[in-house]
Amino acid sequence: MGRLGRRPRGETGTGPGALPKAIAALSRALPGGPSPETFRRAKFDLPEAVAELWSLLFSLLWLIHQEDKVSPRDLPDALEGQIRFVKWVLRCHGYGRQHFYQLPEVGSHGSCELLLAFSWLLAYLSLPEQFLFLRCVHQGDGVWISSCKDLARCPVPLALGPKGRVDIRYIQWLLGKLRFHWRNLYESQQEQCTLLNKIHLYTRGCHPDQSIGHLSVPETEILRFPESSKQLLQELESENSCLEAFLEWKHMELVYWQWMDTVLDTRPGGMPNTSKQDVFLPEILQNYSPKYVTREMDRVQKNLEALRERLQEVVNQQRAAWHMKVSKCSQRLPRPPELSTAKRKEIQEAVGYELTTLDQDCGVKRHPCGLQRLVFRKAREPNNSGAQSVTKIIQLLKREEASLERTLRRLQEECQQELAILAHGLEGVIWIPPPYPRR
Amino acid sequence: MLASFSPAPAPALHIWEKPASTHNAAGPGGAGARIRGRGSTPAGPRQFSRRAGAAGVCVLVCQLQLQLAATSPQLSLHLPPPPMAAMLPADCSRRLVAELLGALEACQKKEKDLQQSLARCRVLLQPWEVASPPSPEPAQRRDKEAACEPTPKDLKELELLTQTLEKALRVRKGIVRVQSEESVSSGKAVQPLVAAQAGPGARPRTSNPKACVPARPPATSQRASSGVKRPIRAPSHRGRAPKDALTHAKQPDHLAPLEGPAQPCPLPSQGQVPGVPTSTPVSASREVGAVASKPGPEQGKTPPDLRSEPFTLKEKGTQLQLPLLYKKIASRNSSLWAQIQHSQFDADSDVAAAKAHFLERMKKTFDMPGPAISPAEVQEEVNRLDRACHLLTQHLEETLAMSGEAAADSLSLEQEYRCLVTLEGLQATVDQHLLRLQELREAEEHWSGLGPAESPPWGLGLRVGGRGSLWNSSRLSYSSARELQTVAALSLRVAMLKQQIHLQEVLMEELLPLLGAESPASPAQLALYRAIHSQLCEAGERFSVLVRDEPSV
């Protein structure tokens, strides 16, 4: 395939200026993007580009993993720390060029290697798209609905635990405190809903966009506090230019990848000169915590195994019930009412389809819905903005709630049985369970 | 012996109980004391302080002792020395405390965020005042407010909490009003959806005596909104709260810090210092819009008195006009987003092919040892399996509920068969997932075998992002405050249940093995047993009673 074998689309052209233009657009779409000149230098592995590329890689990866951090850690300010961080993150994403990991941590050379790593991240992690989300400015209300879904999966830093033994009453006290916080959360949330609705109600007809129709909190704040709202305007403006740059980049992207092809041509892989050096880079890999993943795996495995066990039991019951039903029917009726093969097949297909959708649902991650704007619309007003209705979400949540409640109740019953057995072993003690039965 | 160790956990909070349910919560003292039932006293359960609740339990415990002693002389009852230690092993302690602190932290963080956005909303709903010559009184108020404004740094959690409670009374009055409007407009009575029900002990104990405001739960206010008269019970020193706190600028002095002045207040999210107001909203909107605007025809709608008199959003909200500059920027913004959403970049086969080609070529140059799947992917896969397990469980529960609801005979053969096929399908899926997990484990072992495993300085949970489709819908429409509250309550409820289930599993893992280990009937072991039973079987809301049955000599 020739270097410019395929033509980029439309107006962007393939002229000599196309590549710098594309890179410039990319730079504007990414925070702290470097100049096209840096990329050119990097292609020829010039040392001048090294520092800039390292800091680009670091700032991108640091921003992307900002939310994943278990505890807020300080930004490593020394170059060495930054380089190590970059290497470590790339390793975790499975970037496998040995040469890259052997680059010195003083940042003296290797700009071409860095360019390769950057481009790999660009394609592999879809960096520009990710940054669109990270930077998204909230003009509407509604971020908060999904914001409390992640309470449960808060990773626990074990360092928080005490050194010695604690009394169980302390645990009980903490649990009680937690319930208190739940309650507080609930109350605040309810109040917030009311207040939001008031603001929406009182400002009906104020929004220039008819399909929205009312102001959001940030918008009302613009009117209330013009001074402080300049910040929002600035943010929006810079988001706009970012979005423009992103669109531009998207239209010219092809040139970049074709160029990267030529970069790769000049640096064939599988360097023979690495001569089986130390590959493990222990100072990088030691930063990687398999403990967390292993713990997660144990937990998931336990859950899955419990589910399997339960299914086994249920399936046996169901099978027995099925056979019984079939034999009962065949006694009553002259002709056994066997399901036809076609009918069976139909059912099997339907169930198979259901389970496949279920499986696909697992793969879909819920996006941070920072972009979902809450829109108030009275019941009989037509919904012409293509907005998703809350009612649907309510239905989904109700299903989920019911299922979770059953799960919790099952766990509690399990404990009840186990403890009842133990209570038999308590000699000379009368055990009076709580006087009122649970619901 | 009555095992009454009064562990005094924070009392049971039945957030989600229906108001009608008379829920009995035996206190930690062990007696089945019906003291937390809703409306158990005319004074309202909320006026109980936690202390008072505890005292009630003690009294009841004593009564119970007397009764028991009277009816069954062979039972010798004596209270153990108050601090009955039931110490947990060190490992168990560490894990449980860490888990619980983690959970608490997550809740507190959410709470803080919520409080901040609440504060923003409240400010907007207060009178919008013009501050031409700032009178001394507002200045004074501002000082007070500055002392208690929830800026993240100088406000500790406790103060925030106190403030919330103090504000609760005032704002709930607002809720009553809006809801009555709502119910009038929608023409149907508003039913309490989830009654927040708390025991008298639910009031937090804070250093501030004002915190004991009889904050009424939403349920109460909703009831009030559907026509039931309910006296406002406020401590006498506060006086009766003004009937319409939102539209009256003048407040009793002690309320001032709560109401906030009608000045521009710092926006908590932006962390700005409260500035002296310089302009009315309208004139300001002109300022901002002045760059590009001639006063449009809409601005003619603005009544002249907006300039001079304070007003509320309720009165004049519909007359507000966004500044032109903002309108321009915002509409550009939404059109850009629309462009991005509607362009099918991935469908551009040339680019996709070029990228894939590049990734493929790069992959050929990879010469590091290691399994094909990267640690980040392993983690992502584990998360996927976790979600899968959750969804499969949900599907199982639903299938069972469906076949369980109908009597066994009424199910048709087809339904019965379908149920069986579904269950078998689920079983097969679970088996697949377990196999997959095994593969992941091998990959993971390989990775961690490559280097010494120390604690990570950055402690990241990695994720592979940007793979999914960008987004589906950008707007979420709701039709009433009630609906919004329902969805919020449900999403919180789901989050809570997940947290609760997770904690239940952790507690089961850690606590159940402790029982039966030591000598079964030692007081410490009994205390442990009772605590564990309450926590694991009753969600910490009720306690059983253990009575030592000593043979009479």
C-alpha cells in the first residue's frame, strides 16, 4: 500500500499541509498537546522532542486515571516519577515494546519510541474521545441521578483499618452510622429533587431551546451571579474550541495514520540489538497491584459458584416438576400433551435470545451521564426532544431493587439457619429471637 | 442472665418503611420496646433525642427484668458489668473496619456533594435582591454567613450536618408548598412514596443544641400537602417559622445565617469568595450580553421594578432572559455535540482500517513476555463477570418469582418448559463464566509472577476506556417532582442495597466462623452471638434476648 494510497475524505485534501494541520487539530483536542514540529522531530528520533513527549504522555495518562485512584495521591513532580508512571500504565494496558521500557528515566533520548507509544495509546484507548467526556462542562441538571450508583463498589484501602483488635460493638456502631448516612443521603436527595423541580417550574419558557423550555441551576446562576458565572462561560467557550478541534481531527485523522505507517517503516520492530536484557523492570512492575484484582477474582468466583450451586438445585426441582406435570397430564388426558418439537425449538430460541441480550448487557458499560440533561415536562406535554423518560428508568430500577431485596433476604435467611443450629449448642441459655417476625 | 450489653449502635433507621407499618424495633438493650413506632407519641417521634430513646430502653429493660423475675423465679437475672468486651480477632477487625470506613467515606462524599448542590439551589430560590447601597443589616448577615458557609475547607462534617438539620424545617415548608401546587395541578392526591421513618434516636447528637429541630420527614410534609393539618412543632425559642420563608426577605435574626442573605453568595462548587453585588440580574445580563447584543425585543418583557425591588424566582422567574452571549455559546455547544453524536466516525472504514493496521503492525513488534491479555483487560473482564453474575442472579430471581407466583398447576406446559430451559441456560452461562474466570486467573498469575507485588504508589484500578459507543440519549425528561423523587429514591435504594449486600457478605465471611470457636456460653461469646445475630439476620434493627437458664440449687 502506497504512502498516500487512500485519499482522505473531502475537503481536507492531501496536500503537504494536511499532516501538520491534522496534528495541530489533535493538539488542540487534547490537553497540553505538543506542536506538529515535535512530531516531526520525533519521527527522526531527535532528542529535542523527548521532554515534551514524556510530559504529554504523563499528563494524558494521569488525567485519564484520575478517577480510578483509590486514594488521591500527589502528582509526582520529578521527571523520573512521571516516566515511571507512564511506563507502568502502558505496561498495564499491555503495551509490549521492550525498547520503550528500556528508555532511560532521565529523558535523554528515544523520541521516536515515545511517538510510537503515544500513537498506540491514541488508537488503543481512543484518547480524544475520552477527553471529550473528561472535560464536558455541565450546563444542565441531572448528573446526580446516576451519581449514587457506585456506592457499593468503592474500593477499600486496607490501610484504613486499625492495627489491633476491636470490639464488635464498634462494628455495630459503624454500621449504625452508615445507616444514619443513608438516611441523610435520602433526605438530601429528596429535598434536592423538590428544589430542582421548583427552579424548573419557575423558569418555564425562559430557555431559548423550546425543547428544553426551562433553565437549569447553572443557567439560573448565570443570571443571579453574573460575575462568578463568567467562569462557566469561559469553560463552555474552551469546550467549544475543543469540540471543533476534535471534529477537525476526526476528518483528517487518516493522514496521521498513514504517516505513522511511514514512521513504523523507518523503525522495524523486533530490534535485534536488545540482546535479551533484563526485561522485568522490577521498579515499574512493583507498582502494579495484583492483590486488588485477585481479591476481586475471589469475590466474583465465590458469587458465581454460589449461583451455580443454587441453579443446580433449582434446575433439579424444576426438572422434577416438569416431569411430574407431563406424567400427570398424560394420565388425565387420552393423548399425552407433549410439546411439539417446533414449539420446543421456538421456546429454546426465545430463551437463547434473551440470555444473549443479557450477556451483551454485561459488556455495556454505563457511561458517565454527565451529558444527560434533566428536562421537566408536564405529563400531557408532547415529548418532541427525543428525551429518555424517567419512567423507563424507574421500571428498571424497580426490577433491580426487587431482585436485590430478594438476594439480601436470602442471605439473611441463610444466616438465620446457621445461627439457629449454633443456638442449639448453647447450653443453659434460652434464646428468644426478636419478638416480631420480619415482614 | 440477661445479656444486655447495650452496644448502643446508632439506632435503627427504617428509611424505607411504609408509614403504616408498625415496625417494632427492639433496642440494643434487648427488650422488645415499641418506642420507635411512627407516631408513637403525639409529640412526634422526632423530638426524642437519642439519649431519650436509650433511657426508654433502659426503663423497659428493668421492667422486663422485674416481670421475668416475678413470673419465673428459677431464672436468675443479673446484668453483666457494663463494658462487656467481645473482641474480634485482629484480621477480622482490620477488614471489617476498613470496609465500613470505606463505605462511610463513599456516603459522606456523596452527602457533601449533595449538600453543595442543595446550597446552590437554595440560594437561587431565595429573594433576588438588588443591593444598591448595602445596608448595615445585610452586611452583618453576610458576616454571619461567612462564618458558617459550607466551604469545603473550614466546615467539618459535623457542622455541615447541623446546618442541614437547621435548614430542614425551613425548606420542607417549601416542599409542602410546591407539592401542594403539584398535586393541585395534577389533580390527584400525592401519596407518600417512601416514607422516611426514623426512630426518635435518629437525631444526630451534635454539639449544637439547635440541631434538635423537629425536622419533619418528607412523608409528613407530603401528608400535610394532601390536606391533613399538622401543627408546626418548633421549639419555643425559635418561634414560629415564617409561613413563607422563600418569599419573605425579612427573617428573624437567628435565622439569618440559615436563610443566607439575599446577596450573591459564593457558589460552593466554584469556591469563590462572596462578592459584593454590583448589579441586578437583569442589568448584569445586559452587561454580559452587551458584547454582541442590542437589547432584543424579549427584554422588553422585563418589568421595570426588577431593578429596584427584591423578587423571587417564583414571582418573576419566567421573565428572566439568558444573556445573549451565553445563548450563542450554548447553542454552538449543543450543535457541536450534536454533530459529534451524529457523525459515524467508526463507520469511516478507511480510518478504522488504518488504525487497525497500525495497531496490528505495532503488535508484531511487541517483544515483551506475557499473556495476550493485559492486566487492564483482565480487570475489565473481571468487572464484566461481576456485572454478569449480578444480572444472572436478577434473571434467576425473576424467573423464579414468575413461576412461583402462579400456583404450580396453573402454569401451562409451555411456561413450565420455558422456565426449565431458562434455568438450564443460566446454568450453562454460569459455567462458561467460571471457565473464563479460570483463564483470567492464569493470566493474572502470569502477570504478577513477572515482578514483585508491592503496594502500588498510585493505587489505580485500571480500566480500558473509550471502547463503547459514546452515548445514547442526552436528555432525561420527568413530569413531576414526585417522579423525580421516585427515581432518586430508587437509585439510592439500589445503591444502598448493593452496599448492604456487599457488607452482609463480608460480615458473613468474617463473623460466622467466630461462633462456635470458643467456649460457647461464656458471656463474651454470648454477647458476640447476640450482636452477630442482630447484624446478620435482622440488619441490625432488632436484637434477640439471651437468658441464662441456671438450674435452681
